[in-house]
Amino acid sequence: MWILPLVGYIGLGLGFGFLTLAIASGLYYLSELVEEHTVFAKKLLTRLIYAVITLQALLCLIDGFSFWLSLLSIVSHVVYLGNMRKFPIVKLSDPLFITSCVLVLLNHYVWFTHFSTSTLMSYPASRYDPSTLPTFTEIASYFGLCVWLVPFSLFVSLSASDNVLPTMGSEDPGMPGSGAQGKSKRQGMVKVVVDTVREWIGELGRLAGWSRPERGF
């Protein structure tokens, strides 16, 4: 068969594209909700961080998770909590924000290595007994709740200035809200990223001749 595999690849590409657009649209909508309900979002994120810290401590004490890795995860969430001091405003050059980004990557790496190597598991039963090893669902749930949830929520919730990630034409002095007016408009980081990527793609399309301006007669 030649045609059916080609159809499968085309369908896979289209599905991935639609999924990406759906995720971007959802993040854009969540960012707008956070901008409208900043106080509630701050309380929710603060309680979420405390809940994850408590869950990580219980996993260490009851399920025998690695003490040092659990301590790293707890310290990381304490650092994430520091970003709430000026919520929802964030500066990408802030050392606390940069440290948080590094800790996200570090936590992902160390926990992925931990779960990938069965000999690192420290459960009461034999470490080689398959019945004592976590399932894929348990590992995926742990990563989703204890590793990715808080950083992902912070990324959606925090706001950045327009001059951090400038969009196309943002330097035009005639545009409302531009730097010429002496004010820095605040937007959600997701909205800034999505708008920037969208306008870059549009600009590339115009340069490639895919989108031509309409000519008047």
C-alpha cells in the first residue's frame, strides 16, 4: 500500500496542527480570565503550591519517595511561591524568575531519571518486584500534578510588559499604547507569545508572497 500510509501521515500532521491551535486558544482564554480575576487567581495559585508541597511530603513519608529529590521539589515550589510577591507582574530578567525556570527543567530531569531507573526506587518491597513499581498512569499523574502543574499555571497567569516580547509594529509611534505615550501596557505572557508568533508567521507569509495586499482599482 502506498496511498493509505500517505493519508495517515497527512492526517497525523493535520491532527497535530489542530491540537496545537486548540491548546494555544485555550491558554489564550485562560490568560484573559486571569487578567480579569487577578485576586482570585493569586489565592488559587498560592493554595495550589501549598497543596503540592504537602502532597510531595506525604509521598516521601508514606510511599518512600527519595528524600533528596522530594526536598528539591519542595524547595522548588517555595521558589515558585516567591513569584507571587508581585503577582501577576513579572520581569524576565528577575533572578527569582530565572531560578524558577531552571528548577522546572531540573525537576523534570531528575524525576524522569528517577522513574526511568528502577534501581533508584526505594519502596519497602524488593526494588526488582514489578508489583512495587509505579504504573505509567501513576508516573504521568505525578509529573502532571507535582512537576508541571504549578510552573504551567504560573506561566499562564503571570503578565509581562509589551516591550519584553515586542510584536510587529509595536515600535510605531502612532499606535495607541506604544512606547511614545510613556506607558508600558501589561499583557499575559501567553497572550504576548501567541500574538508575537502569529504576527511573525503572518510577516513571513507576506515576505514569501503567500498573502498579498489587496489592490484598489
